[in-house]
Amino acid sequence: MDDENTAAAGAQLEASALPNEIPLDGGVDGPILIANEFADVVVSRVLTRNGMRLDIWSPRRGTRVQLDAVELDCLSYQEPETFTEMLARKPGG
């Protein structure tokens, strides 16, 4: 993905964008909306100066995180209790 495509993808994910304006499956380069009655999250790949990241944006909360391959791999070996504990905490607290 070149800088022009990265900028275009970032423009699609402006904080003012509504979830119904984002494609459900943007293919390889576009954003993907994952939602249920509790949350909606927009996921996309972004190229940073430090390599490829997975950009995870929560329009409802206005929060965003970018994770690299090592961080994503770390998620794959967590016990379900780890996520239960994370969900029990208040966001931002």
C-alpha cells in the first residue's frame, strides 16, 4: 500500500464517519465494520513508518489503537479469562 492509498484509507476513517457509511467488507485494503448490539469497530490495515499495523477504531467511544504483528500474536495466546477481566474494567479507568 503506497502513501496515497494510506492517506485515502485514513480519510475514510474520520471520527465523524458513521458506522453505516463504512463498508461491511472493504476487501484487502478497505476498512471492515464489525458490529453487534454492544459495540461497533472499524478495522483496517495501515502502513506506518514502522511497518504494517492493524488499526482498530471504535466510533462510539472515539478511541483507536494500532497494533503490530507482535501485539496481535500476543492476543492469540491469551486465556479467555484475560478478556473477561478486560471487559470488567471501566473504559479509561
